[in-house]
Amino acid sequence: MSIEIVHQPDDSRYALLEGGDVVSVLDYALRDGAISFTHTFTRPSHRGRGLAADLVRFAVDDVEASSARRVVPMCWYVADWFDAHPERAGLLTR
């Protein structure tokens, strides 16, 4: 099945779709020049395939390319992703 990752600003989230179905989401809130990634969820039946990591990478790349916002990793998964990718730490703020 085909995978597509999209930004859904009206829903304040990024979504990963497989075959047109949403299987993973990354919710966010915008605050004071920052984007707080607040929650990551992947359907249990789709876990263990690296989909959430792909979704976070897409979102971080999009934020970096399209804005001057800094990232606040409020979600443990996003914080762990940044720990695994220290080269991206320059995007972080509190």
C-alpha cells in the first residue's frame, strides 16, 4: 500500500496515511514563535514499522523549511526522536 504524509493545519496535526487511511498522527500547538509537538499516535496494528519516526522527520523537516519556528517536544516520542537525531537539536527550544 502507498504511504503519504500530509500536513493538516486545520486540525493542527501531521498525518501519515496508508492506502488513504490515517494510521499515525502528530498533533501540535503553535505558541510564541514555537511549535509544540504534543502527541504522537500510531494504530497498534501498524506499530513497529518506523511510521511514527517517518512522520516526525517529515514534520520537523516541514517546520524547518517553511518557518522560523523552534520545536518544543512535549510528547515523549518526539523527545526520544530528537535524542536519536542530535544533529537536529538546533531546532529545539523550551
